[in-house]
Amino acid sequence: MKPLVIGVGNPDRGDDGAGPAVVARLELEGVELRRARGEATELLQLFAGRDLVYVVDAVVSGQPPGTLHRLDGAELPPFMRASSSHGLGLAEAVELSRVLGSLPRQLVVLGIEAGSLELGSPMSAPVEQAVETLVRALEKELGSGG
């Protein structure tokens, strides 16, 4: 099965649209690209039967907006387990996948530190720049076979 890149977030909430923006700008053959709102059940379905999944999402860890984080999805840090703007989100999907035995063999979480998450606000300049950086990095990494 093809590697999967999931862009999680809401483009109408400023920097929360970083994940979908990355997926919209990626141009990769042999890689499945999906956008998701980030609900746990939606992510569970996307994880099922996968060997390699990248999840791109806005995060809030206290770092400056636009900071990039590369995390092992099987061992999410505390800031990723805190309350999500998506309700039951990524952390819960990972735990449920683990319990159900459907966690992808390799789950990579690519976080972009968010600033503003207000409804109707535009994506901030530092996050826009991080989106472009991450797009180039993923195209290089996955374009060479993952």
C-alpha cells in the first residue's frame, strides 16, 4: 500500500490550516494525500492497514509560531496529548489504534507550531513559511522512496 500523508486541521482557523495547506501543495507520485478534520474515528479509518503514515498538524507547545516538530506518532509528547481543537483527536486515535492492533508500522507526526487559531483569521507568515519548508522536505523524503 502507498505511503499516506494526512493534513489535519481547519483552514478557516488561521494556523490550524497548516496541515491541509501542506497536503494541497504536495506533488508526489506513489503517495496518497488526504485532508482530515482530525476526529479520532476519521483518523482510525485512515490508519487501517497502513505501513507508513505521516500526519501533518498544527501544534501548540509553547515554541515560536512556525517551529517544526518531527515526532514518533507511537510516543506522542504531553503537548500532543493535551486537549485538541479537533475534540477527540490524534492522540486518542493513536491510542485506539494501538489497542485495536491497527497502528501503522511507522507513524510520523509533523507538527507546525501555531500562533493564531481564531476562526476567520489568515495563516500567519511564520506558519506559511514552515508549510513551504515542510512541503519541500516531504517531497525530498517521499520522492526518494520514503
